[in-house]
Amino acid sequence: MLVIDPEQRISVDDALRHPYVNVWFDEAEVFAPPPRSYDHRLDIEQPVDAWKEMIFHELQDYARTHDIYGSV
């Protein structure tokens, strides 16, 4: 996989299928939609309570969208 000459390197698709890398290959992760756009509100200084609230809401959103057991 690590070859200096680009003509002799394997492709990205072949590298993902390589036995060494394939152990960690998750098709759902590789072909997932791109992440949401960056929220610039995080660049502004916030009081600790505001950070706690934002983190709490982020965790709730994650739990809602990644619940593998079907309950919220």
C-alpha cells in the first residue's frame, strides 16, 4: 500500500478491501452523508451553564438519532 510511485500504488477502493484495513472498514461509515455544517455559535465565549445546556442538547440529539434499541 505504501509505495512512492503513484503508478504502482493500489487504489483507495482496493486499500479499503485489503485484509489489513478491512477489519476496521464500515461501509455505513464510509458512505455516510457528510456531517452537518459547523455551528459558529461555539466560537463565542459562553458561560459554563450555557455550555452545559448545549452539551446536554447535543447528547439528547445523538441519543435520538443513534438509538439502537428503538426507545427514547
